[in-house]
Amino acid sequence: MTIKELDPQIVWKNFYALTQIPRPSKHEELAVEYMYNWGIEHGLETIKDEVGNIIIRKPATPGCEGMKGVILQGHIDMVPQKNADTVHDFEKDPIQTWIDGDWVKAKGTTLGADNGLGLAMAMAVLESTDLKHGPIELLCTIDEETGMTGAMALKPGVLQGDILINLDSETEGELYVGCAGGLDASASATYVPADYDKSWECWSLAVKGFKGGHSGMDIILYRGNANKIAARVLYALMTEADVKLLDLEGGTLRNAIPREAFATVYVPADKVEDAKAVFERVAAEIKAEYAGTDPDAEFIFKPYECAEGECCCGGDECKYVPEADALRFIRAIIACPDGVERMSSEMAGLVETSNNLAMVKIEGGEFSVKTLMRSSVDTAKDALAAKFEAVFALAGIETSFAGGYSGWAPNPESAILATMKKVYNDLYGKEPAVMAIHAGLECGILSGAYPHWDMVSCGPTLMSPHSPDERANIPSVAKCWEFLKAVLENIPVK
């Protein structure tokens, strides 16, 4: 069986189609074109705005013209993450899906159910012929995962509806009414590479097998950050075994907790045994610490193996980071805020403020760090930014900030929330949970252009988004689809 045959087929066939179209953030042009053509082919009014957001309109079914207009909203792009041993080009290759019991998974990559399944359900609404609903608009935004530039560029007056149902949350049975804001933080410096001593041995170091995950949803799970852990191992090697650093690289996306980090080092010939002993000790300590959250963590330290055609005999790429620079860089990484900074005092179990030390690179005379800060309190986000700046300033490293946006404040008087709670209770005999989320949904940004919108977010159950372990729960998709249909039938009149 393929995912196209799963129930409800009208949803899964649309999701399958999206998995066949490359759509990593910043490179979703093919998917934008697909969605535009899809709307036209279905005889629906379809608009592409200046940045590539797609809006598709479907009239009300007969007898429902008096209902308030509903905007179904999701984002076109997906997070491109893969395992190191998986060969996949996210700008060219389709996602390979497979079914494992109650779950749909991808082979060695992210699945793209975030937010492909939300779009697939909205597409199913637009092409269905047996649903009762008022006027419907589908808003497909671009670049949600790396900047929310599509939502930020949306102009007032384009959308006609009064209610927005965001389909980008990831637990069936939960309705989301608030989210965190975000801020991109960066640090950078330069150094002058030094010539190495040809008596030194070249070794490679790898930290891998950590679970990683979504830097908003999964930050509360306290999983290992491969960048922080690699820095910890390197610091011990540098201070206890006189190891020299050539390069370090870890993480690929600001909104994904880094799962892997790789470094190259020089070890003085008379320190090899010392270095091996230090490595084994520190690796064992860290594995014990993270045994509960990252049981598959791997630590590898072995002589460097030159690839064919690679220079291993003293070219520019073989120069190392001078000891003083290497120590200040590694110490700054160790000191950089990472993980949960503060829990919410307003909502039990909700992270208020966090930072994800997402990307680290030291190579060729340049040092860089990139992180994503999140908070539901703007002043707390500002305080965390000041802390980040102070840490790197002490190491003589420059910092910069960009892409800041505020969160989405809950509206306890929301009429659509009351409707959705009643519909859920009527269908399943229990109240849905009403939640705020530490991840960044687009609702807060969209409300800047459309302050009158009444907004709620919902969606099927996804696990480990933003990592190759991402998976979608099949029964929850069917349940969410039935719920969405019932909500649309019960939208209040104008």
C-alpha cells in the first residue's frame, strides 16, 4: 500500500502530490507554481501575490452564503533535513514515503507533513463536492520555516474572510490560540590560520545520532545539542591533550535542534594516547547524561582519511586555528545560551523563552554561530538577546540580530474557538485542550495586516518535525479531517 491509498484518500492523494515536488524553504518555486496551477485547473479563482503567496477562493455551497468567510491557512515550504548517510537533494528529489503501522514516515529525510498535511486538508476542502460550507479561501504562504517572509509580506485587503483556521499545529485534539515570537541571532569573527607542524597527526571527530527536532516543539525535551556537545569534547581535548582545531561544523537550520557536528583536529604525536583517553572519558560521561533523551548518540574519534584528490600535506585547507582563537571560540559556544531559558508563569508546562544554538562553523579564517530565539514575552526575548550579545562580546566576537517578530496573544473571547470546542465535544464526547505553543505560528504576523480576524490553529498529530524522524499519525489525519468538515458546517452567520 502507498500513502495515496490511505483514508481519507482525498487528503492523502494531495499530500502525496506535495511530497513529489521539491519545496525546501527559500526554494519552493515549483510548489508555488503547482499550487497556482492546481487552483486554476479546479476552476477556482486563484491569485499569486508579489512574493509567491497563493490565494485560492471557493464560493459558498448553496444555502450557506450567509456564513462568515473562512480562510484555511498553511505554508508551502518544508524543513530540509536528512541523515548524513542519506543521498538526497531537496531542490531536486521527491520525498520517499513509507507506512510503518499507524505512521507515515520518510526514508532518511524530513517528511514534509509540516505543513504539507495541513495544505492537503485545505485542498481537499476546495475540491470536495459533498461538503457544506460558507465562502472559503486557502492562503498558502511561502518561507514560513526560515523567516516567515510570506506572512510578513501579505498585504491588507486581499483576503475577504473573517475567520482564520491555521492548519499548522501538530497534535490532534488540541486547539492553539497563542504562540511565541522569534528573533534570529548571529555571531561572527575572523582569525588568521596558522601553519601546522608536520609531525602532528590529523584526526576527525564526529558527534552524531542525537534526536534533534523542532526548536520550538521539542526544546522542552532537553535533547542533546550536537554543537554544544562537540564544543565540550573539543574543549577537553584542547586543554588536556594539547589538540589543535582545524575546523568545526554542526547544524543546518535555525529552527532545527542540531543532531550532528563534525570537527577535524591535529594531535601531537606524543599526545595521541592522551587524546584518545580524554575523548573516551568525556564521550562516556555525555552518553550517560543523555541516555534517556538520546540513547543512540554516537561519538567517533579516528585518524583522518583523505578523500581522493584532497590535499593532506600542508595546503591552505590544512592550516589550523591558533590556540588563543580556538579557545575563545569554543568557550563562547560552551557559554552561549541554549535550550529552555524560562518556563511560562501563566500556563503550566509551556516554555516561555528559549534559544536554539542551531549552526556553528569554524573554517578558513571565519567563525560563525547562528541561533533562533523564541519567547511569548517580547521583553524576555530582548533580555535573552542581551545575554547572547554579552557572552560573545566577552570573547571579542561581534553579534547581530534580524527577523524579529512578536507572538500571537490568546483571545479568550474568540467565537470560532467556542464553535470548535463545541463541535469537537459533539463529535468525540470530550473537550479539546486549548493551548498556546512555543513554536512560531504565522497567526501573530497575519493579524498585523488583518487585526479583525478571529483565529485558531489545529492539525493532525506529527512527531519529531524538523528531523529525519518526522512522522505523521494516520488515524489522527482522518480524525482531524472529520473535525474540520464539521467545523466548516457550523461556522456562524455574519
